[in-house]
Amino acid sequence: MKKLLDPYPVDAVETIKMEGYGSENYKITDQAGRSFVLKYYKDPSKYDLVGSENRLVEILSENLPFSLSRPAFPDLGLVRYKDGSFSRVLHFIEGSFLAEVDHSEKLLVDLGQSMAKLNVELLKYRDPVIESYRHSWDLSRCLTNWASVRFIEPSGRKLVDYFFDQYQHFVQPQIPELRHSIIHNDWNDWNILTRNERVCGLLDFGDMCYAPLINELAIALAYVMMSKENPISGTVPIVEGYCQILPLTEIEISILYYLIAARLCQSVCHSAEKKAKGDDTEYILISEKPAWELLEKWPSISPVDMTKAFLQAGGLKKRVAASFDHVRNLRTKNLSSSLSLSYEVPVYMSGASFQYMYDAYGNTYLDAYNNIPHVGHCHPRVSLAISKQIRRLNTNTRYLYDSIAEYAEKLLSYFPEKLNKVFFVNSGSAASDLAIRLANTFTHRNHILVLEHGYHGNTRLGIEISSYKFDGKGGKGASENVTTLPLPKTYHGIFESGAAYANDAIRRIDLLLEDGTHPSAFIAESISGCGGQVPLADGYLKSLKSYLDRKDILCIMDEVQVGFGRVGHHFWGYERHGIIPDIVILGKPMGNGHPIGAVVTTSEIADAFDNGMEFFSSFGGNPVSMEAAKAVLEVIEEEGLQENALEVGRYFEHKAREYADEAPYIGDIRCEGLFLGIEFTNPETGKPATEYASFIKNQMKENYVLTSTDGPYDNVLKMKPPLCFNRENVDRYFEVFVQLIKGKDEI
């Protein structure tokens, strides 16, 4: 230490090593009680950059109302040693770190103003050394950190992938249009000193770079938000203060949401890589935990809400693209009224991520309803798979290409050996249609056995085999080629056991056979969605399947809503019943919203279908769909979503039964993984409580939780959320649910 201090006129009486990276740092106190900071750099290549920093800080110090860590002995400049290393001594600034004080509104406004005052000065300043410097903490180069995502666990990796992907598509194209300047680039709460609710000092210009001006504010907001329960309202004063001195443009404010998230991703990637390489220190990792906490919260924050709040703070108004009424009127004018909308007051959606959706007004909805985004809305793995493949090749199955062969192999590995052939189509409805064609071709018969309230698609044939449609409004009843069997439901059903329902079904089929009608196939879901989220009674399918085999009647299981791990205890719903069907229908969740469906069957049935009438689907099995579907399977495996569905579904059921005693209208609770239903029944009459269910559904929406209703009386609250739904989401669900049922029951 004496060797380092020899060139400086400092008679040290106390030396304390300080944390830091890029240099060794020491607090020096001399005999006069003055304090300094000695910074020692071992890397000679940083000499010119640190020299530029010294010159910049000297100039800035003359024009700013707060202190900077400027050279204590400017005449000495940088002191070089024989080995090429060098040092400098800076004034020590007294004050309390922003991280250690209460964030009053006055302090936050001053923080914004102080930052803006610095940026006003920096906009005038040019330095070729600083402007040519490139490093990993430059937010405009954040995607260089993306490779470090491999050091992060899958549950966190998806968040980093998602927000880097958002940055790449929604920010990067706008960078050339943004104002650029030299910026400090690290207004974190351990670099900002305060006194009496004002900023009194700013430390560490070591990360400065030439970058978009708005990055400065985004970085500061990211660090302050880490300590806020409400990140938006908690940081609006900073934006207000900043814009009072240096107004921002609408474009700059509109990308803050993505810039803040990108900074958090930079931080967690940096920490993960350091830990993986054993280079982590307490100083380097000081922000890791709060950065992760904020990043995990970020999808629940609407980008529309944040942008609206920050535009208002900056004295700007968000331009409204199209009003609710305008869009609704256009829809009414141009679309059929048979295409319905959810809820009494529809939701005007603008975006989504994972288990959250955002409306056009900035509200965030917890999505406990939509089962199509199986692994989460806009999952980056699926988005990237689609984006990459659509740029390379998209064609039909008349050509050889890797993706269809690879995905078919992967998909069939989830089935028993008997089910070894797959046909790809572009929807679950098309898959249902094809499944019936396969069965009829194989058996040379065309009579189908269906379950009461079943739904299998929107094609003409799909509607013909869907009791939910042909027995519902506008339906004309079952055709002569369809026989409807009772839904094996034990709550308010006609029988009390699956065995009794199976015996009844067998009796009905025997009557058909005696009458000369030999059915081709039986089709069912293992949980009847439109029947009211009803799991088929235990023992029903196993008993019935044995009978069907003896009578040469095929068994078709519709896994469109039930499959791909949703039920938790098994990957496919039919597995719970100990059977192997002859044909399986797949759809909805296969591509996470990308249109794809499939039929899986046996070689024998597939071979019989090859009768000279070629099967072809223009879009079924195309490379883009295959890559999307492959990504879905990979995400389910890597993120443990089947296991999550089981664990979170059990937690949901536990919470539902815990509150059931307080809710006399709850008649039955049905939970199979994340296939969830709560049936409402009037406790006085025992009849379906349809209006009650409608009230709960619509009021849940008004409280920003999405559910729906189903069942023959529309009295069953149904939930089939994305499989990333978690315990905290369940708690939020029941926080709203319990308030509503208590309020409703008291009316």
C-alpha cells in the first residue's frame, strides 16, 4: 500500500479495503481527517479510458449541484507503475447510500432531476475513447449477455429468454432513432449518495458508455424498483423529476418497460455466469436476489399500464389507436353474430405473457381460463422456434424435411408401443373428423357412440358427434348414425358408480346390436369439459373398453383439452383409467396457440386407411407447426410442467375445499391437475345455480382474474390455466373468489 501511495501527498493513518470490481479500492484517511479513495488498476489497457473518465468528471463537477468522485490531485493525473498498472486518488464523498434510506417522494423527484442534469451536460460532451468503449453492461448491447442464460435454471431461463426476445423485437429496431449520448450507465442505489432527501453524490463512472439516452433512466428505475411493492407508482416521481429538466419523447418512454426488464436480465445473467465460474463475490451478487424477485414479478405488470403512467409523468398523453367501441363496432359489422365474446363486458386485449394477459387500458389479468397457451402465453421457446423456421422453410408433407420426422418420433415416445402411427392436421376439430374417418374405414361401419354433453370439434362431422352441439341451442338432436350414452358423472348423476354407468352403456349397446346396428367406435374425453369439467367415473372406461374390444368397436379418446400433462398424474388423461385406446385425438395445446392437431393410432388402422384415397392436409405437419410443437414438448419436460400441474392442482383443490364450508353454493369441486371445476348448486332447491356462476365469472373478471363457465346448465366455474400457473396465482385466485362468494351470499 505504501508503494501505491508514495506518489501522492497523503499521510495515511488508516487504510480500509473497499468492495468493487475492475479495480482494487481503498478508503484512505490522513492525519488531517480527510478521506480519499485510492483506486488501483492492474489492467494497463484501461489507462486511456480511466484518463478520459478523470477529464470528464472534472468538467462535470463544475456544473452539477451534487458531488462526483473526482480526482483529489488532478495535477498528478494517473500514476503509472513499472509493470504497467496504474492508480488514481479521488475525493471521498460523505452521505447515505440510496439503498439504505427511505425513498420519500421528494428524494425520488430530486433523483430524477439530478440524473437529468447530468445528462444535459453529457449531451454536450464528446470523447472518442469513451464512445469507442464496448462492454457487457452497455444496455444497448444486452443481447451479448443472452448466451449466459445457460447458467440459469429452466424456470428462470424462460423469463430471461422472454424479455431478451421482447427487447430484440420491440426495442432493437428503434435504437437508431433514439437520442444518443455518453451516459453514466450505472445509477444503482449503491452508487447514489443522499443527504436530507436530496442526492448529494454520484460514484463510479467506470461503466460509462455511449448509448441511447433513455438507458440512463431505465437502469436507475430498475434498481429503485427492486425495493418497491408497486414498481410503477413507486418510481413515477423519478420520471416526473427527470422530465422536468430533460423532457423525454413518447418513443423513449414507450420502451422503458422492455429496457428495465433487459437490465434485470443482464444482471441475473452476469451473476449466474460469475457463480458458475467461481468468480462471485458478495459485492458482485448484491443485486442478484432483488433482481430475480423483480424479474419474476415483471410479467404481472402490464407494459401498457407502465407506459401510460410514465407518459403522464412526462407530461405526454398516450395516443389511442382504437377505442373499445370502435373495435367492437367493426367486429359487429364484419363478423357473424354467432361468434360470441366472453363476459358481459368483453375484454379488449393488447398482449400477454405466461399466465398473464393485458388489456388495452393497462390492466393485468391473471389467466386461469385459457388452455391453448399450454406452456404460457408467448413462451419465448415457442416464439423463437416459429420465427426461425418460418424464415427457413414452410411447406407441406409431400416433401422430406427433418422436423416432421423428428417430432413424430418424439411425440410417439409418449404413447404405448401399440399406438405407433400419427397423422398431422391443423386443428383438434380436423383431428376429430379424421379419427371418425379412420374408424369407419377400418370397421366398414359408420355408427358412433358418444357421451352426453361431449364436444369434439366444429366441422360438420365434429358437430354430428358432439352432444354439446346437436343437443344444445340450434341443434337438431342426434343423427341416425349416433347413439348418445349418459355421461358417467357421480355428482347429481343417474348412477353412483362408474361400474353402474358402464353396465348401463353395455346394455344400451347390446340393444343396438340386437337391432342390427353395429357401432364403429366410441368417442369420449376422459374429463368432459363441456359437461362441466367432469372426470369420467372410476371404473367406467376400463369396464367399457373390455366390452368394446369383444364387440370389435374401436375406442377413440379425445385428448385435445386433457392431454400433454395437464392432469398432472399422467401425461394423457386416458392413462388414469388403465386403458389403451385405439385412436387418440390431439389439438389445442400442441403448438401453444399455433394451429396444429394430430391423430395417433395403430399400424393396423393406419394401413387400412391407405385404400387408394390419399390423405393430405395442406397445413398439417408443416415445418413451422412441427417446430412449435417440438418446442412445447421440450418446455414441458425442462420446466417440469406436468409435475407443476399436479402440485399446483392439489393446492388449488386444498384451497377450494378449505373455503367450501363458507360457500353454501359450492356443490362439487373437481380437480385433476390443472383441469379444474367448481359446480354451483342452490343450497335450498338443489338446482343448478346458473345465475350465481355467471355473477362469479363476471365479477372475477372485473377483479382481473379470468375464468369461465360451462356444463349443461352453465353453472360450473371452469379453469384450465397455462401450466406455469403457480401457488401464488392460486392464492390470488381465492383472494378474489372468497371476497365474491362472501359478498354474494350476504346479498
